Amino acid sequence: MIDLHFVGTPNGHKISIALEEMGLPYRKIAYNILDGEHLTPEFRRVNPNNRLPAIVDNAPSDNGEPFAVFETGAILIYLSEKSGLLMGRDLRQRSLAVQWLMWQMAGLGPMHGQAHHFVRYAPERLAYPTERYMNEARRLLHVLDSRLDEVEYLAEDYSIADIACWPWIRAVGLIGIDITQFANIKRWWDLIAMRPAVAAGIGTSDVNAPNSYGAARMTLTPAQWSNMFGERMLAASRQP
Ligand SMILES: N[C@@H](CCC(=O)N[C@@H](CS)C(=O)NCC(=O)O)C(=O)O
């Protein structure tokens, strides 16, 4: 049994979808990040970075003690190795899956995350960071669209790379991007949306449900802002 320390965001859904696809038994432990439920010393022992999601494998394949894994890219590789699924059939596909997974982890996720921050969370609209991160968010979508013009899935066969990217594409409407302008991404997105494991991982049969990642404009209370971006967030990661 795997403990999934979970939040219903694109990063959280990467792992719930992967667990469903791989048929690995898991139990979900849900956190409210706006309320700062992840900012505890207990959770820090699971994830030294105090971010969600994270997993604890209570039955690792070396038969040793329960093993904790953080960072969604590392979790996806771990689960893929545990199940023997979704990381390609040969050396080239495996490398392609890892390349596009790293691209998601270093590019699509962080850059779209910053775009979401400045478009949706910043208390005031700031022209420079909004333009910088929206341009980068769009550039990355052009990269993805070009790749998907060449292949059905990022690593040719459906893989953890697709699972890593798909929930982030699900969220682009919230930053004002119309995904139908990217024909190859739309084709790929619809194909993945039809998979029963994806609906199970998202927790709704309506994968197109609007606003499931929050409102287009988020207004945080001072306490919520402190938990997400301010002093309470900092305090949780400060030594010891
Ligand atoms: N690079 C990390 C990102 C994790 C992350 O930022 N998670 C967000 C939720 S999507 C979080 O925990 N936010 C809480 C906070 O910022 O305090 C990963 O891929 O696991």
C-alpha cells in the first residue's frame, strides 16, 4: 500500500493518475494548502521540501522499511520502476520519456506555475512579470504542439511524460489560454482525457469541469497568503 499525500492540483493529479494507470493500491491523505496543513514537522519528515504531493511506499520492492519519495518527477520514475509500466519499451523510448518528463519538471510546470501566480494570485496586476511568464507559458505550448505534430504521445507510447504534462494543460484556461489554438495538443489532450484511469485520478468523470483548480482570480486572506507565499511558508522550512 502506498500513502499518497495529496492536493487536488495539477501536481497532485500527476501522481493520482499514475497510480490509477499502474493499478497500484494507495490511500489518499488530503491536505488543504491554503490552510497550511502541509506546513508541519510531521509532513516535513515525509517531504523535506514541505510541498505536495509526496508518497510513502509501505511495501518497497527491496522489502525494507517504508520509503518516502518527493518531487513529482522522481515519484513518477519510482512508480514506473516499481510497476514496470509507462516508461517506454526500449532505450530510446525510455530516454524520450525521461527527457519530456524533465522538460515538464523544469519548464512547463514551473513556468506555467509562475504565470498562474502573476495572473491569478498576485494582489495587483504587474505588467512585466505577467508578460514575461505568459510569453514563456505560450512558448512552451508551441514546443509541446510541435512535438505532438510528430508523434501520438511524447515518448511515442503513452508514458509518465504525458501524465506529467496533461494536468498542467488542463489548467491553461485559467490563465486565459485557449487550447483549441494548439491543434496537436488538443488532439493529444482529448485522447488522454478519455482514459478511465485519468477520470479516476482526477476524481471526476467530467475531466473538462471548469474551475476545478480554483477561480481565474484568487483572493487570499492574509493568513492564506502567509501559508502559501509568506512568513508561515518560510518558517516551515527554516532550520531546525
Ligand atoms: N516541483 C514540485 C512542486 C510541488 C509543488 O509546488 N506543490 C504545490 C501544490 S501543486 C504545493 O505544495 N504548494 C504549497 C505551497 O506552495 O506551500 C513537484 O513537482 O513535486
